[in-house]
Amino acid sequence: MENRLSAAILGAGARGTMFAEKLASRVHQFTVTAICDINPEQLNKCKKILSISDEQLFDDEERFFEKKRADVMVIATYDKYHVRQCVRALKMGYDVVLEKPISDSREEIDLLLKTQKETGCLIVVCHELRYGAAFEKLGELLSSGVIGRLIAIDAMERVRYWHQAQAYVRIQSVRNEVAHPTILAKCSHDLDLIQSYAGAACETVTSIGDLTFFRKESAPEDSTQYCLDCPHMETCPYSAKRIYVDAWKAQGCPEFVWPFNKVSLKKPTTEEDLYEGLRTSYFGQCVFHLGNEKYEHVVDHQLVQMMFKNGVTATLKMVFAAEAGRRINLFGTYGELLLDERSATIEVRPFGEKKEIIHFSDLIGSREGHGGGDDRLVNSLYDIFTRKSVNRTSLAESVESHLIGISAEESRLNGGKLIYVHP
Ligand SMILES: NC(=O)c1ccc[n+]([C@@H]2O[C@H](COP(=O)([O-])OP(=O)(O)OC[C@H]3O[C@@H](n4cnc5c(N)ncnc54)[C@H](O)[C@@H]3O)[C@@H](O)[C@H]2O)c1
């Protein structure tokens, strides 16, 4: 058996639990020794899922940080806490798996870079799409020269309408003071991929976008605060009953799966648990009555234009739509590549030659968890932390796309003003 590494998890929500489960299942490499979450329900859930004792569970960050509890810390708390907690972990000698987004502030990013340099610890940023086989293949095709020199990138992030309602309208932690701007919260992966394909630092950014729809003015006159009381409960596509109860039944009442396990943390989930969650949480509230219009960092669509230092231009559009799926079109001097998650294909179109279609299914065994990216990222962690392989999503590598996101938000809040990413 290899020398196992121990891991402590800070933040045991959806992502933290996913990491805890995946690390614990790699028994020859990792052991999970501590979990901290301020929500006792999350800790209860972890107890059911993992073999972990009460002494290893912490409901208070201060106690959790009293001493070093593992080799590696996974930080999967709210966006705004990431840097503060990561600085603390680095200073205690932890290597860190840090959930994205890193930060929405240039000062915080500088502080993290400085602390990492001083401590020499590693940070793996969860840009797992870089590990996703289809996105990796797109990068390989580009590097192979099959489309010549890259000229432009056109990317679109389609957020399924009910996922938009859940993750970017209803969940409190994406729209209050612990949240980052939507462009970072939702699109840090897209910006990271665009930046890696562009292959140079970004020079300028402009951006426009707004919270156009999910605001009180859009609410039907007779609508109510909670969907379960609303006359539109059976017809509105954003109705919490349709999204969380009807869809759960249509999927055969699964025991404990996303997105239903956001509404009820009880395992196994029952219909009554879901109704209870809808009566008592933000998940059951009307998408127009949540007061999101008072948060300037919350948008429902956004467009970003980028100019890179090597002359490559790029656009990214984030919209809510019927179906989910990224689409990334790379335009070169001698051809074009198109990755489309909806058709699960990459089209390779050298000019004047026959088109080739690559199916994702030929590249990835499972499409689970961000195109297989979560699994492949976790599979890489042991070698990264034992200094045997390169950290492809290091802090240094991940900072550039965050600076693009920060600049995009600055531009959007200033009427689409041109922002220099490295002023
Ligand atoms: N890499 C990805 O693809 C991806 C996908 C989704 C979310 N995320 C990011 O992961 C992070 C977590 O997202 P999530 O979906 O798991 O959210 P979540 O709300 O399910 O989990 C966050 C957890 O952190 C806990 N928490 C908050 N403050 C804490 C503190 N001070 N100490 C201990 N626990 C604390 C909360 O109680 C909650 O259980 C976010 O930053 C999010 O942007 C990344």
C-alpha cells in the first residue's frame, strides 16, 4: 500500500461531500480524518454516508483550525470565505484543494499568491473541466495545428432554466454577501478554458449583462411568496413543486441525488421531506419574490468580450435555456473546431477537407460529474500532493481567468467600459 494521505474537509455541502466520498473511496491513497460544516444537518448527512466518528466532525471553524488535522484540506465553503480559509490552511502547512471561484478581489488574489510563495504549500484549484476528456481533447486538437493558428473563440454557457432558478436565483449563498458575481460563480470554468485555449494573458475585457427577469416586476399579479401556495404552481416552469417533487417522481423517486438533495438533506429522501423543504427553505420560494434585484452582483445573462495579448479574440455568452450545455467554437487560420455538449461531439473542420466528428462517448467512460472531470481531478490528487506529477490547475495557472472575471464584472458595472486586465 502507498503511504496514505489524510484529508480534512471544510464545508460539507454538495461539493465537500462529493470530495469526501471520492477521497474516502480511494482507500489505498486517502483517508478522511476531519469534516467541518457550520450546518449540523450536513454533518449528520456525512455520518450516514462515510464511516466517520463524532470526534472527527466539527461544527465550528475555530475549533477545526485549532490544530492541523490532515495533510490536505479541501475547502468547499461559500465563495467569499475561500481566501481567508485558504490563507489560514497554508500557514498551518496544509496542501489545499480549493473550490472555485478563488476570489473576486485582486487584493485577495495577491495575498493568496504571496502566502503560497511564503509557505511553499500546493493549491489545486477545482477547475476540473480542464481534466474533462472532451475539453482536454479540444486542447490537443488545437495544439496539433489541425486548424492552423487560433484567431477567435466563441463560447456559450447554456444554464438549464431550472438550474438557473435553483443555483443562481434561489440559493441564498449565491446572491447574498457571501457570493461572488455570477460571472465568476457560474462561468469561472468557461473563462479558465477560454484562457487556456487562447494561450496568452488577456489584455482587455468588456462586458454587459443584467438581472432582467428574476425580479419582482416579472411576478404575475396573483403569485405568492411560496410556490406551494401559488395559483401557478402546476403551470409555471419555475414552480418549485414541478422542479423538485414532480421531477423527482418522474425520475423514480431516487434515494439521495442532486438537485433534490439540496431541498432535503435526509437520506433516503421522501416526498414529505421534499414538501417540508419547499415549505421552509428558499428552494420553495417564488423566483420573482426573492428580492434579488437589491444585489448588484446577481445577473441572469451576461456577455463578455476578451482580447488576448497574442491577438486572439474571444466572446463568452451566459444565458438560461431549455437545455444545458457548453458550446465552444475555435476559429483558426485553416479550419474550425466545435465542441458541443448537447450533441456530445467535437467537430473537426479543416478548410477544404472532410469534416470529422469525435463523439464524447469514445473519449470518456462516464459523463458523471462535469464530463468526468471531477473523477479525473480526484484521480490526479495523490500524485500531485506527493509531488510526482504536475499540478495542472495550480493557483498561478488559475489566477489569470479570475482576473478576466473580475475585469468583466468591473466593466459590466460601468456600462461596458473597456478594462485592462493587467492595469
Ligand atoms: N468546481 C465546480 O464545478 C463547482 C460546482 C459547484 C459549486 N462549486 C463551488 O464550491 C463551493 C461550495 O459549493 P456547494 O455547491 O457545495 O455549496 P453548498 O451550499 O452545498 O455547500 C457549502 C457548505 O459550506 C458550509 N459552510 C459555510 N461556511 C462555513 C464555515 N465557515 N465553516 C464550515 N462550513 C461552512 C455550509 O454550511 C454548506 O454546507 C462554492 O464556492 C461553489 O462556488 C464548484
